Amino acid sequence: MVDEPRIPRPVLAELRAIAGPEHIRLADGERAVYARDATPLFHGMPDAVVAPADADQIARILRLATEHRIPVVPRGAGSNLCAATVPLAGGIVLSTARMNRVIEVAPDEMLARAQTGVTTQGLGDAAAEHGLFYPPDPGSRTVSTIGGNVATCAGGLRGLKYGVTRNYVLGLTVVLPTGEIIRTGGRLWKDVVGYDLTRLLTGSEGTLGVITEVTAALLPRPETSRTGLAYFDSLTDAGGAVADIIAAGVIPSTLEFLDRKCMDAVEQYAHLGLHSGAGALLLFGDDGDDAVVTRSFERIAAACKNRGAIEIQTAGDITNSEALLTARRCTLPALSRLGSLTILEDASVPRPHLAEMVARIDAIAAKHRVTIATFGHAGDGNLHPTCVLESASDTDGIARAERAFADVFRAAIELGGTITGEHGVGAAKLPYLEERLGTAQLGLLQRIKTAFDPAGILNPGKLGSALTGQDNDDRSGQR
Ligand SMILES: Cc1cc2nc3c(=O)[nH]c(=O)nc-3n(C[C@H](O)[C@H](O)[C@H](O)COP(=O)(O)OP(=O)(O)OC[C@H]3O[C@@H](n4cnc5c(N)ncnc54)[C@H](O)[C@@H]3O)c2cc1C
């Protein structure tokens, strides 16, 4: 059954006047689309979906929402994997879909300015037209928005060499819940005036302000980009190769791994001719001047060979690097085909503990009788253990998967790691926050939230909210 909208009529009338009646969705079916994001199991019906045109309209909407204590959930493409845009308390979903213009690319300053709703790929394409390069490349880049990337501090396949979204955010225009519009940072590469609010807002997951414009740093476009892969008997061998590659002074642009279960799923899905007898696959890539890439590929291949790689394919054997990257990029859709419910998680450990963490995940999966396949960014120690369940209504299986993931996060923390490397906290990871941050830091986070958002209207039930006090092993009450 679908809930009736709970926003008072005069407020709805004002929202219509601000954004235009054609940019407000109130019908059940239209609102239901915004009740979920890319995270399975979580949902919450919004009372209205509004798509404003600019920062001024957003300022008026937030002022109104603060005055009437109506929750507002900023939303880009809704591709996040931590229930960060699920409107748990109802209210307004504020869609940035109309703010989708690249404002400028300035080659002489090596920067671009884009409205928040521009896709990651759209920004990258605009930079490429000027011979420039925007490195962050989340797997969702064709749909995810630059505002969503900044709000989650998205990572991606090039994180090891180029870093993540925060490394490219020079400045932001942000509307505060009070309706004030602030500009943090700007076009300057050096500017140390005041607290670094640009960094604070990057990764703030829609809980402190609504980003309307991003000034992003760009790099010169690399001359060559090449990809290769190596097969190993085990992830321990692959992990050893990763350590040796880095120790040899090579920082590849891409260093990704797939375990055996992921390789089998990808092969069934994409028929890429992956080695059927291998225990692990390491995908590597580098970019830059041709001679430099050739040299780094030689060193990567030597490190893989020393660690007993069964087979190595480098650009000499492969003409199309994109085909190899497909093996990594289609892992999630490939795993999704194995069952009706796929729960993808995100944890990071220090790089030397990668193989141990995968072994622990396998043991945890066996203990809780669930299937977990693991892939991720080997160079960053960032893993995506993914649980596949045959039926989406298998409540016992879901409960076992949740207990397994609670153990996975504890194992990551024990190894000096963290509960999310790139996907964010959202509603999904909130119960684990205190374990990771400690009470004092959690309290500070909540006080920062209050300073930005005294009425608590922005994305309630997420970062900065008081914890529910639920047991980590049973989060089913949130759904
Ligand atoms: C197939 C697939 C692959 C993925 N691969 C990666 C990957 O490699 N690396 C990675 O890091 N993530 C990845 N993701 C997760 C996701 O795409 C990223 O988190 C992305 O940054 C979300 O962007 P979005 O526009 O969809 O934001 P949304 O999902 O709409 O929102 C995410 C968060 O940002 C907030 N937000 C959005 N816009 C604004 C704004 N204008 N102002 C303030 N807050 C805002 C929301 O409130 C929410 O808290 C993947 C997801 C999928 C489905």
C-alpha cells in the first residue's frame, strides 16, 4: 500500500511556485521510483519529488523545508550502494536532474566547472575535448553525477595512481539548509583561508548542504593507456604480486582483482575467454608516455612471474584494453545474474592484508552458510564482498548475510581497515559508525551536523544522525 503525501497543501503550493508545477512529482507511481536507490533491501516513500533548476530555487526550497521541519534528501542518479538517498523519514526528494550543464572548461587553469547533475562521464568527455583528463572513474560513471561523486567522495578503478574524487575538488557552491548560499574554495590551487569546508563537504552524503556547482581540477590527458592481466593459483599469490609491484616503485593506474567465483560469473556472463583453472585474476593498467608505460608493464609482468602467475597477458597480446576492463566492470551485473538478490558491500584493509582479508571473508561466508564472491581494487586494499541469494524473499538467508557482513566489517577493523572505502555510510553502515570512529569522534560529527543543519532536515537517518541503538547483527528494522 502506498502512503498519502504528508506535506501540507500550502507548502506543496509553494513548492510548485518555486520549481514550476511540471517539476514536482506527487503521483504514487512517480514517487515510488525514488523510494529506493541501488542498495537492495532499504526503502522509504518520499512525499514529493522536486527537480529545481538552480541554486536560488534550492535555497527557497530548503528555507521552506527548515521552516516546516520537512526532510529533504538530495539525489543525483541514485546509484549509491549504501542507501544514502532512501528517504527513510519521507519528505522531499530533491533531484538534481535538471542541473546538468558543464559551465566551462579552462585549459589554461586546468579546471572545469560543472553543475551538480552532470554525469561523471559527461565531465570527462568535456575535459577530453580540450586534451584534458578527469581521472576519477567510478564503475557507475555513465550515470552517476558529479554532485553525487563529491557527496560520496567516489573512488574507482584509477584510485591507486590518481586518488579519488576529493583530490580533484577545488571549489563548491553549496546551499545550506538555512537557505544561505556559500562558495568554498574556488579556482585557486593554493588557498588556506579558514577551515577546509570543501573537504568537509566532500563525502558529506547530502547531510550538510546541497551542492549545486563543482569546480574540478583536471590533468593533461595521458598519451597512452594500456591494460593487462595475470592469473594466479590463489589470491595470496596475487596479493604478493601487488605488494612486489608497489615495492618496485610502480604505481599502476589500475590494479584490480577478482576471486575465482567472480571470474566464473564473469565468464558465464560475458564469454571473454577467461582462464578456467585459475584461483584469482589481477587486472593491471597504466597510462602516460608510451615508453614509461612499456617499462612499467615489464616490471609488473616480472613481479607477477616471480609470484608464480599461471599466465600473463600484456598489451603485446591484447589489442583492446577496453575488452579487458570489461572483465572488471561487468563483475556486479555478472554476479547479479546468479541469484535474485545481490548484496554488494565495501570494506578496506591496509594493502598487505588483502589476501588475509579475502581468506577471512571466505571463512565468514562458510560460517554463516552464504555465498560471498569478492572483487575489488587490489592496489587500494578496497574489497567488494558480494553476497548472492537465490531468492529475494529468503528472510533467513538475508539475516545470515547480514550477520556475515557484520563479521566482515569487524574483521576489516581488526586488520586496521575500515567499513567503507568508497561507497559511503548512508543508512546501511550507520550502525557500524561508532565501532569505527569511537564515541568522541561520533559526537563531534553530530555537532558538525547540527551547526550546518540546526533543524535536522537534510537526509535524516544518515551521517550525523543519532544512532538507532540497533544491534549490528540485525538491521532488518531499518527496512
Ligand atoms: C554498477 C555500479 C558501480 C559503481 N562503482 C563505483 C565505484 O567504482 N566507485 C565508487 O566510489 N562508487 C561506485 N558506485 C556507487 C555510486 O555510483 C557512487 O556512490 C556515486 O558517487 C553516486 O552518485 P549519484 O549521482 O548516483 O549519487 P546518489 O546516489 O544520487 O547520491 C549519493 C549521495 O550523495 C548525496 N548527493 C547527491 N547529489 C548531491 C548534491 N547535489 N548535493 C549534496 N548531496 C548530494 C545524496 O544525498 C546521497 O547521500 C557504483 C554503483 C553502481 C550501481
